[in-house]
Amino acid sequence: MFLEAGFLGTKAPFYIDIITIYFAFLPFLLAYSIYFAVKKELKKHFISQTIILAITLIIVVIFEIGIRISGGFLEYSHNSSISYNFMLIFLIIHIIIAIGSVAGWLYLFISSYKSYKKNGFNRITGSKHKKIGKAIFLSLSISSIMGVCMYFFLFVY
């Protein structure tokens, strides 16, 4: 089932369809979680960030395993009408943004958790958390959009 044909009507395998849908919705999930912080519902914000981060990490692991089992970018790029060189450069930029985004998100999550354990929610709200959070939201959103674009490049066009 994992490597079977997907359900979106493209040439993509099942697991890539699932992953693409998740990343298409990730910016909206993050925005909803951020809305809790804006409303000062910090416990809900923290819990939702924990869940979204955990699911995202699981999805990335599934993606990495699937890509290696199925032949990866080289295999999928053969069937695309998009320039290989363009897709390769786009992919490299996407990977750099994605790694930086997830690393930044993990840093923000762990440092916020430590601050919360030490001083409660008051210390977090008075820190650089909001500024870093905005940058992480933007970079995760860009990475998600680029990932969805890669799906179209490889399996639609």
C-alpha cells in the first residue's frame, strides 16, 4: 500500500500523496496554533505545537524512507516534462529551507519548553519567541509550498 499508486490521480505513490496533502495544510495548522497564542491560550498553543511538530517529524521520516525505497528524485524526475536542472536547483533550495525551518522550529520548541519549566509561560511571552516564531512560520510555509510545487513538477507536469 505504501508504494502503491496514490489517490490524487497522478503518477505519485500513495505515501507521497499523503505527505503532500499534509504539507499543503501545515501552514494552516500552524496558523491555527499561533491563533491560540494570540488569544493568550498558551497551554493550547503549546499542546498544538507539540502535536504538529511530532506529526511533522513522523511525516518527514516516512518521506525519507519512502524516497529511498522507491528510487528517489532521479527516478521520479525521468517522467517529468519540467527541466531536470531547474527541478534540481529548486529541490536544493527547498531542502536548505526545510532543514533550516525544522531545525529552527526544534530550537524554538525546546528552548520554550525549558523556559516554561523554569519560569512558566510569562517568561516565554516576554522573550524573542514571537519574533523567532514568525520567522519559523514563514520559512515552514515557504518550505511547504515548495514541497507541493515539487509534487506538481514530478507528478503532474
